[in-house]
Amino acid sequence: MAKTESKMVELGSISPGFTLPSPIDNKTYSYEDCRGDKATVVIFMCNHCPFVIHIAEGLSLFSKDWMAKGVNFIGINSNNVETHPDDSPEKMVETAKNWNLTFPYLFDESQEVAKSFGGACTPDFFVYGKDDKLIYRGQFDPSRPGNGVDVTGESLAQALDTYVKEGKILTDQKPSLGCNIKWK
């Protein structure tokens, strides 16, 4: 597993948007369809990455809590399924069910969406404010497989709290660390 950090795209960047299919419900979703009233979290993730698996249960609970507060979540799998068949759309259906995901989990077969966002690793978090400007990019929390730190979502929660409650952007942002996106 190649450890890769987020690229830390420039804050204030406008969401590039997308339209992608969901293998879970066989619908197509655009960024606009998934926008939250208060903020939108875009997560580049996949089924097989140990870093994503490590936070999966915590992410599921975290997203449900924040979705009730007007923050929507979107998962995007951009991995090359020819080299990593565990990330296939069929396996995404199983993963969404097993992880109790309540947000859209979309498939970026061309990898163009990951490139347009500046996605680098799984998991990689991008948070956009009401004006679709980037307010956070980085880690869910400091927990990593095997480091003994509990999965809490504290880094993402702090960024969302700062923006939703105070209308400010958190200045202390740390990159996510995970497996590199499996490029074609």
C-alpha cells in the first residue's frame, strides 16, 4: 500500500462539479443534486483501501449526524477497476450496504472527476461551502490503521463546526493520508 497525502488544493477554489452514476441505485447524480444547505463534503474513497476501511464505520455515523444538520456527503470511487477489481461497481453495492452508507457513492470510471478535484488518495476529503468554494481539504482525523488513535472524525468536525457555526474557515488543516488513487 503506497501512502499518499492529499494535494491540499487551494482554499477558495470553486467545486468543479460532476455528473456520475451510482451503482447502488442505478441513478445518475450531479454535484448540484447532492449539495447540502450548509456545506457539501466530497470524499474520494474506495472499497479495498485499508485507510478507508479503517474509518468506514465512523464515517457512516459521522455523515448521518452531519446530514441531519444540513451538510451533505458524496462518496466517489475513481480507482481503476481493471487493476483493482475489488473496487468494481458491483462491489461498491456490497460496500455501501456493509458500511451502512446513506450518502451517494458514485463511480468515476474515466477518473476525470478525481483529476478535476485534485484527488490524490483514499480517503481524500473536500468540503465546499454554500457558495461552492473549497473551505476544507484534508484528513478525517489523525487515526490511521495500526496507530492506536481512535476514529472520531475530529478534524472534519472541527472544520464543519468552524464554518457552519461561525461562518469562518479553519486555518489549521492537515492532509489526509491513504492509498493513492489507482490511476489508469
